[in-house]
Amino acid sequence: MELFQNLFFGFTVALTLQNVLYCFIGVLVGTLIGVLPGIGPLGTIAMLMPLTFNVPPVAALIMLAGIYYGAQYGGSTTAILVNLPGETSAVITCIDGYQMARQGRAGPALAIAAIGSFVAGTICTLIIATFAPPIAKMALKFGAPEYFSLMLMGLVAAAVLAQGDMLKSLAMVVVGLLFGIVGTDVNSGVPRFTFGTFELTDGIGFVILAIGVFAVGEIVSNLGATDERQVFTDKVTNLFPSWTDFKQSIGPILRGTGLGAFFGVLPGTGPAIASFSSYVVEKKLAKDPSRFGQGAIEGVAGPESANNADAQCKFIPMLTLGIPASGTMALMLGALMIHGIAPGPQVMTQKPELFWGLVASMWVGNLMLVVLNLPLIGLWVSLLKLPYRFLFPAIMAFSVIGIYSVNSSSFDVYLTVLFGVLGLLWRLLECSPVPLMLGFVLGPMLEENLRRALLMSDGDPSVFFMRPISLAFNVATVLVLIVMALPAMQKRWGAIAG
């Protein structure tokens, strides 16, 4: 009964005219920055932060939250239509979403992404309202060894996702790790792998690497083709999923929501891990795994549900513990402090209108996103009518504007071009860039938690095997490696026996 009373109170706060307006502005801006390549919620929230100084705390947080989870919706649009992930979590959507679009099924792919995200958002709103305190306590059990083991498992699983040779996939993970540690070492303050270049002291930005590898590399490889190629070859006539699509997507949506909720409450993880994990699960559960990478709708439904669930559950440790689970949550933590609110368990008791108003606004915002996105699917699909020679300059223009607007640095643009050349080279060598992106994102966090764990154990590596949760992740990693290696071993044994 108390839960319903709290939710009713939250809706009375969220449904005031002012808060509904700010929620609409947030999800609309979030969708736009998710759709536009090179612009992400982190930079947008940072730029809009000063505008919230004179706004009531509840309205300000509702708007910033709408930008964050709204971007997860919009990020799937460009990933599906033009193979350009605006967000880390949308990288995995490119694999099957883009292939569905090329087969003339962009509408169903976009609709399932929106519906899956709405279902995940609704379920996670109830999870936040019901289980926020106990789930946050569970996350406290994870120390540096557990985080390191979890991230290591994610990196190994990335090789499972990639099409092609396993060794090439592992090599791309290592390359991503090396790119991820470029910059100034946090502990010693010594620049690493910067080659004396001042602009690299802060590291390589995700947007630079993602746009360079996926956008520029894709454009150059398309232009190098001898035949005249467009983004899509078939005309899309049906913008909504069939009943078969729904049946195939129900399970992945629910499983993706569960995975996203689990990873969402863990500080230090991001929507990318949830998306990748969901894709791995669906590929393993599929009766025909070969469909994945060829336009399987489960490869869109699961990851898109997972990243939206992760984005919303990230608010649990931030609101209840005062722990920012991501860079975006750190900005929202700063917004709370600017308004004189100390984040932590006392928020639920001292500022109930803030906590429950935000929780209720998430459901309102997710409903707004479905209403906004489904009717606009036709607008995005209208890109199909543009020949590729007209479309790629627009992609390049948006990419360059997005890259330059982050730091107002021409060096970032040049670096993007360099990664575009590398992306083309990797395509020629048949190396999937997807594992590279996960290695790049997890690299700094992996190193940080490795250092913390070894400091905690005075340099004894057995700490990763003496703690039950860390041991479980390590066992899972070994099992994944065995599953990956079995086909090759069986093939070799068969050749020897033959």
C-alpha cells in the first residue's frame, strides 16, 4: 500500500504543467541528440547545466533525466538507418539493425527498438520504486576485484559477438584497451601514449573513435565500391512489426530488461555492457545463431531494451547512495549539489517530491518517447529516398559538426579522419570494430579496478579468486573461452583423426 501511495504522490508531482513541459523538452532533446551523429547526452547535459540554475530542482532533474534515457531511444535510429552509433550502447544495434534496414525492414527494426525501450522503461520504473534500497545495498558488495572480473568477462564475451576469426576479435579488444589508456595516468600524472601531443593528454574521446571507425570508415568503403551503392536497396513499405516479429521479440525484450536492470545498479558499468550481454544471451539461446549479423530482430529487441533499462536503473545508486555510476550520473550529481541537495539515502526521506517525482516522470517520459518516435519513423525512413552520394555528405557534415562542437578543436576532426582510415583498413582485413569499442570503453575502468584490487591485497593476485562474486565472474569467463575454443578444437581433432 505504501508503494502505491508513494507512486501516486510521485505522479501528482510529475504531472504538474511545469514538470510535464520540462519532461517533454528533455525527451525531445534526448531523441534529437541520439539521432544526430557525434552528439551525446554527456556533452548535451554539460552544456545545458547552466540553464537549470534558475529552474526548480525537481524540474531540472526531470529534464536532465529525460535527455539521458531519451538519447538511448534516438541512438538506435542512426545505428539502424546509417550504421552510425551515436552512443556506445548503439554499437551492437548496428550489427542486425542495419542489416534489417538494408533488407527493407527499417520500420520494424525502429518500432521494435522503441517498443522494447518503452517496456524496459516501464518495468524499470517499477523496479526503482520497489527495490531501490535493497538493490543499492547489493551493489555495495561489489569491490574492485568484482568489477575487474566483470569487465574482463565482458571483454572476452566481445569476441563471441564478432563475426569471423576469434583471434582477430581478441586482437581488436586489445587494440581498444590500448586506445582506452591513452592520456594522463590518474595516479602518477604521467602522460601515456601521447607522443608529446598536448591534445591527447585528456585521452581519446569515444565520439571521435566511434564516428571515425563507423561513419568515416563506412563512407570511404562505400565510395570505394565499383557499383553504385545506396544506404538501402529495398523500399520499405511496412513500418510496423508483424505478429511474428512480436513473438520473436517478447523474450529478448524481457531478458534484455532483466540484464539492463542488473548492470544498471552496478557503479562503473554502462549501457554498452548490458547491450553486449543481451546480444550474447540471445545469440546463445537462438535455434539458429547464424541469423545474427544477418538481420535478426532479436539482435535489436534485446540490446535496445537492455540499454534503456540500464540507463534508468543508473539512477538507483546515484539517488540512494550518492554514487555516480557513469559520467552522466556524475553531472546529475553535480546538478543536485548546485541546488543544495545532498545525494544519498536521505533524499528519499528529506526530498520525497524529488525522488518519487523523478521516478513517476520516467514512465511519463517513456510514454512520450513512444508517442514521439513511432509516428516519426516514416520521417527517418524517408532517408531511403536519398541516393548515397547525397546522403554521405550530410553524414560527414553532422559528424564534423558534432566532433568539433565537443571541444571546439580541429585536432579532434583530424583524429577522426585518422580513425576513419584505420576503420577502412580493419574492414579490408575483415576485423570487426565492435570488440574494439568495448575494449576502448572498458579499458580505463579495467585498469583502475585492477590497481585498486592489487593495492587492497598488497599485490596478491589471488584476491580475484578468493572472493565468491569475483570467482563466479572468472569461472564464467573461462567457460566462455571454452565455448569459443571448442569448435576450433573439434575441427582440428577431426582433421588429425581423419
